[in-house]
Amino acid sequence: MSKKPDASAAATIGDPRWAEVLTRDSMADGRFFYAVKTTGVYCRPSCGSRTPKPENVRFYLTTTAAQEAGFRPCKRCKPEQPSQAQQHAALVTNLCRQIEQADVAPTLEVLAHSAQMSKYHLHRIFKEITGVTPKAYAAAQRATKVRTQLVRSGTTVTDAIYEAGYNSNGRFYSESTSLLGMTPRDFRSGGNHAVIRFAVGECSLGDILVAASERGVCAILLGDDADALTRDLQDRFPRAELIGGDAGFERVVAQVVGFVEAPKRGLDLPLDIRGTAFQQRVWQALQDMPAGTTASYTEIAQRIGQPSAARAVAGACAANTLAVAIPCHRVVRNDGALSGYRWGVERKRALLDRESQTN
């Protein structure tokens, strides 16, 4: 017969932190530290040292608490110093500031020199932490600067383009439609010349607003108040020409409602999807998921080749304005539990239940 663990060992084994020590989970670094009575040292959870016996382990929330209990820091994982993940995060934060403050986007070579590491190593770390490459991050910053400059009174479109760091008008205009969703002059006037058709209908989940630009469906909003949904659309396009849907557009709304009620039908409508390169990769991964299936934020991050970008994936889901068409309701927590949903957790549960029944 196997020997039953003593009370001390049982307490350690029953602690969820013990599992993180066994797997050397680097994500747990900084949340707690573990000390070993027989060696007199304390370590971070990811330490590569030999796994101790559970009866000899004690957990501490801080390095100070571990040292006050008489333990010294491990010479291998150096828990009293910032973890490698923390060092990388601080490094990337500084590089992001460098990119944001530069008049002209610094090259990868310049950033690598500043970080004192190889271009390949920097590129990999930056992408792991932010979810995008340094080049894509710089492009996003230029886009933000353009938007800011365009809404400033007295600034010409040309001035806004150059002040944002673009080297030529042609380069900007080649990207402007996907970047702004409209021409720069229309964006500066708050979408003054944009025409957006919309209509509010009803479905089993409550009120539903469907809006479309000339490029395709640009918003699908769910809620309990039709007026609130309309105000939300107006806030997104404050001076656009919003036109109530005619009979033809009502058929578009009917298609969307039909898709909500019966996901297996699919949604054969063009979509006007606007977002960063990273957001669009996340949204494409969600669209590739079959109805009735779910995945965690971590799994989606792995599918797009960004295993460390689970938080950024959650942010992309929160930024989605095309409910159901981009099925962010299929993303759940690592333990399978339902987490926040822009249009309410109950709607998320209802959508998942409906999809599981249609499979």
C-alpha cells in the first residue's frame, strides 16, 4: 500500500499553487513564492531546480515574507530580482514609448541597438508581449496621430499626413480607406459625407441594430433599448448621414436575425471590418471557428501564433462591434466558464446554447 501523505504534504498538494510549481508556470511568477525547509531557500514558481517534496514546501506572497521567515533567495532563479518576463515587459514598454515619441518610426535595427539585443530576439519578444510586430505597432501609432491631427482645426490633410510620420501622400492614401474607413477629409468632418444605412429589429435576444456602409455591414449591436443602440451608432459616426433602412435593407436585417436564430445558416453578407492588424487576425480566427465550439483566450492566442497575447486577444474581443458575425461569444475562460461579453453574459450563454443545439 502506498503511504498516505502527512497533513503538511496534503495541505501543499491541495493548494492550487502547488500545481503551478510542478509545471514551472512562468505566468505565476510574481504572484507568490515557494520556500523549501530542507534547503532553506525560496524560489519563484518557474524555477528549474529539482522539484521538492510537498511536505517541505511553504508558500509566501512576497520575498520579504519569505526572508523574514528565515529563507534566502535561490541563486538559480534569483526571486529577489525582477523576473525575465518583468524585465522584458519593462523593456518593451520603453520601446513603445520610444516609438510613440519619435517623429519618424525607428527601424528595427535602431530599436535593437537601444535594447542591446539582436534584431531577431527583439522582434520575437516585442511580438510576444504586444501581440504585434514593432513595425505594426509603429503603423498603429501613425494612424492614431493622423486621426488626432485630422480633427484639429486649421490643420490641412497634407500637414496631418506628414506630421504623423508618413513620408508621402501616396503611401498614406493607399492605406487610408482601411485605416479610417473613409477618406481623410470625410473623417476630419466626422464622417460628414459617409452614408450609413441602418435599421433596428427584434430577435430572441432583444433589440438588434444592423448598420452598413457602402463597403458592407459595419455594425451589429444587441441590447434592450432601441434608442440606446441608435445613439451608440450616432456616437461612432457623429456627422455621418444616417439613413433609415428601406425595404431592401430590411432584408439585410432579416438575414442577420435569421443567422442569430439559426447559426448553421451562415451569414452571406459583406462585412466592413475595421481594426488593427492584430485585431483582424483575432477576428478571423473567431470566424474560422465552427458554430457550437468554444476556445479560451489562450487557445486563440496560440492559433494566431501569439501564445503570450491572451490579454490582447481579450481586448480584441471587447473591441468587436459586429456581434455574432464575428463570434466573440465563442471565447471562454481557461476553465471553460463564461466571462464578460460586450452585450451581456446571458446573451453569450443563449448564443452558445443555441449553437450547441444546432450541431
